[in-house]
Amino acid sequence: MAPASSGVTVPGAKRDAERAWQVWKHYNPTQAEDPHATALAMYDRAYRDCLADVTDFAGLHAAVHRLADLLEATQREREAIRLIAETDAAGCAWGLSNAMAEAHALAHPDDKQESLPF
């Protein structure tokens, strides 16, 4: 098969079935003589190659990792937004309490002012 353009993986383009058979036969010489064991090994190899093709096809493997990274970034962003909202709420409450104290001081100028420890 010809390699695809634009980074899309062509299923099976990286595999050499003859070489895979020779390697398996070298490491399993006694099983290579048994037709049943050979058929099971070929089925197992084809199954694993098929799964590899499915995950490699059109960059699915990379896309899954990219989606996981985006999920983590989204969770961190939401946590940061929540923290900022809590901080802003506390700042607004503090500002409003100061504004109310100022309004009270303007409405009642003869009241004794709060003495600060510094």
C-alpha cells in the first residue's frame, strides 16, 4: 500500500507478514510444525494487527491522547475559574462592608470613630 499523505496512517502499511512469520517460526520452532498452533498464532497476530490498525487509523491514538489532555486542561481551567469566583466574592463582601462603614460614618459624623490598633 502507498503511504498516505497529510500524516494519515494507512492500515497495514508498516507490517511485513513474511518477516513476522519467519521471526515467529524462529522463536517457536516446535509450534511451527503443529498446524493448529500455527493457525492460532496467525489468528492472534492478525487480531493484534487489526487492533493496532484501528487505533492508528486516521490518528485515532493521537486524537485520544489529545482529548485526554484537553479534558485535563478543562478541569484545571474550571478549578481556576471557581477559585477566582470565590476570591472575587470575598473581595466584594469586604468592599461592601467598607462601603457600608463609610456610608454610616457620613450619615452619623458625630459617632465615635473606630480606633485602629496601628
